[in-house]
Amino acid sequence: MGETGCGKSVTAHSVMGLIPVPPGRIVGGTVTFGKHGNLLDLKEEEMQKLRGKEMSMIFQDPMSSLNPVFTAGFQVEEAIVTHDRHISKKDLLSRVVGLFKKVNISDPEKSVHSYPHMLSGGMKQRVMIAMGLSCGPKLIIADEPTTALDVSIQAQILTLLKKLQKEEGSSVLLISHDLGVIAAMAKNVAVMYAGSIVEYAPVSDLFQQPMHPYTKGLLGAIPRLDRDIERLAVIPGTLPNLFDLPEGCKFRERCSEALEICASVRPRLIEIEPGHEVACHACARDR
Amino acid sequence: MGSRDSRAMLVLRRIGRNPVALLGLIIIIVYIGVALFAPILAPHDPIDQNLSKSFAPLSAENPLGCDEFGRDILSRIIFGARTSLIIQVFSVLIALVTGVFLGAVGGYFGGWLDEGIMRVMDILLAFPGILLALAIVAVLGPDLKNLIIAIGIYSIPQFARITRGSVITVKQSEYVTAARAIGESHFVTIMRYVLPNAISPIIIQTTLRMATVLLTAAGLGFLGLGVQPPQPEWGTMLSTARMYLRSAPLVAVFPGVSIMIVVLGFNFLGDGLQDALNPRLKD
Amino acid sequence: MHVLEIDNLVKHFPRGGLFGGEKNPVRAVDGVSLALGRGETLGIVGESGSGKSTVGLLSLGLIPKTSGTILFMGKPVDEFEGKELILFRRKAQIVFQNPFASLNPRMIIRDIIGRVLEIHDIVPKSQIAGKVGALLQEVGLRGDQASRYPHEFSGGQRQRIAVARALASGPEFIILDEPTSALDVSVQAQILNLLGDLQQARGHAYIFISHNLAVIRHVSHRVAVMYLGKLMETAPKEAIFSRPVHPYTRALLASVPKPFVTDEDIESKVIAGDIPSPTNPPSGCRFHTRCSFCIGVCEEAEPAWREVAPKHFVACHRAEEWI
């Protein structure tokens, strides 16, 4: 979870090995993925085999992530054939229809022959999910999967993702700026700010007992549907310039709880309560 | 980019990083310089005949030799640049002003006005360009002024079309709706909100058009309908030299090469501008 | 008197067929009646295709209506001409959703805001620069930023500039068309607070158009819920959020993920099906294809628009059962 420019999408793209090089470059760290070890050590061809099969991605904008000149069914077939060259034509079609059924696309036998422009936004996102599921991945990265959708359609897609996760047993890395979506979907939440995780906690802890001043600020800044708020809390200032990050804590200049040490030492994630990690000098001191 | 000036600087910087476009820009600067300072640069009077030097070979006195009347070819090329530049600037100016006006009005207001303007443009485009210019010159009579008018008129539709397309895209921007919401008149909306944002393709078209216009002028000159001798003009020079192609091929080569270099220069710059003005490019 | 009164407003966008044949028009707005009181904020909430933004553009006379009436201070908006039109433009303003698209990229801020002062002769020419500076300060920017171009500002700052432009002429009402949808939550909070402060200080009315129910709750005095070009329900804010009547309103409220962990599962509250196309809306009640309380009459007859409680209007055949 995080706002524009916090690095949440870049993190996800890095995991998938989808950062364009150049200009991008991974300068350090590791991405450990099950038995495959550190993904950053793998060659591009090896990553290609993992992508789509072991890990897949669902993007924000279903309007532009499907190719308009091919049918929806064909694009899902392609995803399957890439990782299973020996599948027969008949099996392929029945598998795609099966996937379409699984993601609740209306009239799946007919919809496989539809072009993207004939489908609604919600249906396109279902096709993307079908494509993501096609090879039974262990990890699904969903990058703002419902941001472009209407409220009622968002609820459908979130429900679907939850149901599929239960059935398929995949892990989901859900990226969102919407605290409501996070609260409804996540088990654990990492809050990002200016390129780092500032708080990491089980979802109920995070919403009931936010610790980092930034998380607290965000929760105070959203209008609520369940009650009236006289005045929204405001996080003063703006995001620091990512080209020229301040020394010490990146949130210090906007923080009401900043200490002297915050100006010089960048706080590290520390487990303050079981399972609840925070990168904040003030929180660490209070415990 | 902080202001209008630095936007121009940004485009210039981008051109500077593109060797082909930079070459184009240098060619054009040299060409304009030659045209402006022709009387200083030219070693001889371009129309001064000296039959004793008819087809004189290349020499220190006549670096590019002489033509059939013994006129210095280098001087004629230099003064020819001046004639070409005049034709280019004025005919493109006619086409630019008229075309942008018609295209902007049609694109902005739409409806029957747009239909009417664009059908007239279609008719103009349906004639082969050179034939249209030919017809106009034939009616008005061949001289420099009429040549400019003819080429100007036949270039109008290109500007009208490009402007219209660009205006239609810009017209849908929220800031144009916002301009109407604060009570701006249509005229001010077009002049201050629409056109400044629709200008990039028009600039590119202007540059590329300079090349086409030069070719058309040379073509008409070649057909004897352009600038009349003895006034030096590259197309006309090429046309007369054609008769002596076997005996004195060099006489035809120099005006031909001049045309080619200048046309290439404008095309190089035009292509470079296309990239440099692309708003999606970031520095 | 109401600032703005809309009665039975209809807007169809024609779609020409390839060979002249008329296809079904897009029925963007199909019989909407609303009124906006002085100093009031009316929230219009709806999903895509509901026609909420079209209502905004129609209210300002920025696009022609198909039928119905729009009255500003009792006078029909689409009959304004010349001086009257200019005066109306002065009194009615708009802030758009995308602050990256709503400011002319080739004008500096002083001109963007200054043009409003100039057109409407708000202050003498010599005082325009000073007045622009004052307006910028009023929206939380610095006066010395006036000589910059829009691209030098962040999204939130640009939206402040757009607000300053709307304020410059001292309007009676401002249409806010999803003014915070393109912004981050923390920036949204700043803009919402600013809009509230400005209304308190200046007393203008807002029509706040949004798809975000929580934002609508935060800003509105009264709320109108739209679906496929029609009003489903309008009521004072307290009523619509604590005692919603229309099944669509109730389902919409339930399907918003809440920013706290609840025991209730989002699954049980989902509205089934896709939003039908506004070119071919369902017969009878437009919501009947997705409504879990649909009965026979809903498919045939359009429900009457009626007051079921004080100031609480609903268009649903079964509304009385749920009061």
C-alpha cells in the first residue's frame, strides 16, 4: 500500500524482472522465490519460463493490457501454449472455456471469440485474471487490479480474486493505494513511502493500531463512509524529491513526531510487537 | 523548461543531439546566409554576359565555370539561392496563413462550415499539384510574383488539413472547455488556447513544405513557366543547361546539386523537428 | 429562490450510422430533476455511464441539452446571450477532474487566472497581478508562483490553481467534477479541506460530482444517486447514509470496501452483473436487471419519482416497504 511515487509498482515489476534495462538497474538485494532461489541471479530465459507459469501479473488498466486485434480467447490460449507446447487444439479450447467459467465470464463459449472492445471493463479484467491463472501460478501480482473499475464491478473482482485464491492456493501480492481494498483483501500489509517500507503488519493490527506517523496520517486523511468527520487530518508538505532524498528519515519533514535523531539516521524496520514492524525512531523509543 | 524561450531552447538542444537534423539546420543556415549576402559573396554579376567565355571550364576566376552566354555559374547559383528563398518564404507564407486560418476555423467550429472548407480543399488536392500551379501560372502569366501565388495556393490544402486535425484533437482538451466556462470568446479561445497547443505539426509541415515548394518552383522553371531568364533561378538554369548536356554536362550539374542539397537540408530538419517536438519525449 | 433548478433534463448523444441510418442515441441523461440551494453542496454520485458529468456540463450550458429546463436564478441557462451569458459565466464555474488537462500548458498561472478577472472586469487592469497573488494565497499557494507554467506544479497544486481560477469571478456556484479522483489520498484531504473552507468563507454552492461515496458523504449536504441517466434517490446526507431506501443505493454502499477490518465479507454484498449500456437501457426500472428485489412490475413500468419521507425522494416500486 502506498501513494504515487512510493515505489510499490517498481517493487512488483522488479520481482517479475520487468524493469526495462536501461534505464533501470537493480543495484542490490535479493528476491527469493521458493525453490528457484534468488530470482535476480537467473538468466532472462529462465525468468521467461517462470513468468506466466509460476508467477503472473494482473495490471491496472484492462483496457490497454489486452491486444485489440486478437480475440480474448486467443490471447489466453497464447498464454497457455507458451508454457505447454504439446497441448492439443481441442484441449486448449476447453481449457480456456474452463478458465472463463472459473472467472465468471458470462456465456464463456461465446466470449472466447469476442474481441476486447466487445467486452466491458469488468469482463476484460476477468479475461486478464483468466490469463494470469492459466498455468496455475504460485504467485499472482495484482497491480491496482480494480482502480480503473466502478465500485460495483470492483466488489465483483475482489470477490473473485478471494475465491480463486482459496481454490487455487496461490499467493497474491496486491498493490493498491486504496485502504479499503487493502483492508478487505490482505492478510499482511506493507506500507511504502518514498521507496521504502515504513510499516509491516498483519492487517488488523495495522488498521487498529497504526504506528508509523505516515500510516496514521493516511488513515486520518480518508473520508469515511461509516461516520462524519468534521475535518480531515492532513499530512503537511509533499513527497521528498526522489533524486535528492534527505539524510535520515525520509518522512521527517512532514512528521509531527520527529526527533533529533530522525534528521541524521535513517530508521530501520524493527519488530516492535510480534509481527508488527515499523521503521520509526519515535515508535521505537516509546516501546 | 521554464518559459516559452526555454521551450525553444529545449527543441534546439534536441536538434543538437540529432546529427542528421543538425546537418539539415546547418545547410539551411548556410543557404539563408548565401541568399542574404549574395551581392557580397558572388564574384561576378550573375547576368553579365561575356560570349568569349562561353562554356569556359572551371578556373580560379570562374570556380564553377561559365554557361552558354559566358555568365559565371557560381554567381548565378549564389543569386539563384536568393530567388529560391524568396519563392519559398512567400509562397509558404501564403499557404501557411490561409491554410491555418481555414483549418482552424473548420476544425474548431465543425459542422457545415468545416464540411464546406474541407471539400474545397479536397478539390484542390484532387489536381496533381504541378498541374494546378501550371494552370494558375498559365492564366496569370509567368513571373516571380505569379509563381509565388501559384505555389502558395496549391500548398494551402496541406496546411489546412494538418491544422484541422491538430485543432480537433486540442479542441477536446479540458482546458478548452475551461476557457469557455470562464467566458472566453471563440476568437480568443482559438488564438490563445487552441492554436498554441496545435502548433507543432504545423511547424513540421512548414519545414517539409519549404523543400517541396523549392522542387515545384524548379520544376516550373524547368518547364519555362517559372522565373524568366536572365534572372538566375536554379530550375530555369537546369532547363537551359539541358540543351548542352552532352557538350557541357557540368553546367547542369551545379544547379541540380544545389537543389538537392537544400531540399535534403529542409527534409532532414523536418524529420528532426518531428522527434524534437514530440511531447511524449522527456529529457 | 434556488441558485440552479433542473427540471426533467434530457441529453441524448446521437450516434450516426455509417449509411445515414440513425443508431440508438446514447441516453446520457434521461429525465433528471434537481435543485441547488444557496450555499449548499449537492453531491451527485454514480458509476460510469450514469450521466453525472453530463449533468455538470449541461448545467453550465457548455453542451446543448436535448430537452427539459435548466434555470439559473429563475432564468433559462440556454437562452443566455451576450452580456447575460457573460454574467452567467461569471456566476457559474467548474473544476475538472484532471488537473493535468484542465490548465492551458502554454499560459503562465498569472494569465490563466488573470483572464477571468479581465473578461469579467473584476479589477482594473493594473491590479490584476495583485489580485491573482491574493487568489493564489487563498488556495494555499504563494503569490510569487504566478509567473510559472502549469507543468512546474504537482497534481495537488494544479488542482489548487484550477480552484483559484473558478473562484476568481466570485461565483454563486461551482461544479466540482470529480475534483479529487486523480489525486492521492493525502492530497485529496488537503483539497477537500480547502473546498470546505472556501465555501464557509465565501458562501457559494457546490455541485460535487464523484463516484466515491465516502468523499460524497464528507462534502455534501444533500446527495443525489444516479444510475444510467436517471435519478434513483435524493435525500439529505444523514438520510441517505443512515436510511438509504433504493436497493441500488444500499447495494452501492455495501460494496465499497471499508478502510477497516470487518467481520462482514464483501462477497455477500456484491451487485451482480455488468452495468448495462446507456444506448440501450433496460425497460421499466433501469436497475431491475441487477436488483435482488426485482418483481414483475419493475421490468415493465418505470417507477414514479416520489417523496417517501421529508425531502427524501426515491424512484423504486417497492420504496414504501423499506421506509
